[in-house]
Amino acid sequence: MKLIGFHPDADAEVTEAAQYYEVRKSGLGSDLLGEVERALDQILTNPEASQRIGRRVRRKSLWRFPYNLVYAAYPDRIRILTR
């Protein structure tokens, strides 16, 4: 199984977005994090399915929120990058 890791800036972006949505409406930040988890599961299941935007880099759009997970796929791991 591949490992998945976040660039520190990407991790901070997700955290800030979740906090932003949580302030707007209680529970919405958790919904965003759940959507990120679903996207991560899909990326791990089939990393080549998302749109290619570079040699190793792909973009996975979130279904409910206007965000993308930009990631690099390596043989042994997935690295979530910043936008």
C-alpha cells in the first residue's frame, strides 16, 4: 500500500479552509475534511485517474467544495502539494 503525505503548506491550507468553513456554519469544516478524506481514498485507490497537470503531478477536484488536491504520484507514495 502506498503512503500518503502532505507538504506542510498543503496541510496548512486544508486546516485553514476547514476553519474558514466552520466559522461560516457549524459542521461545514468537518464536511470539508470528510470530502478531503474521500478524495484521498480515491487517489490511493487509483492515483492515475485524476487530471494530469505535470509529469508526475495530478489534480483531484473535491465534489462539494471549490478546492483541488494537487498531488505527485510516486511508485511508493503520494505527496499532496500546494496549489
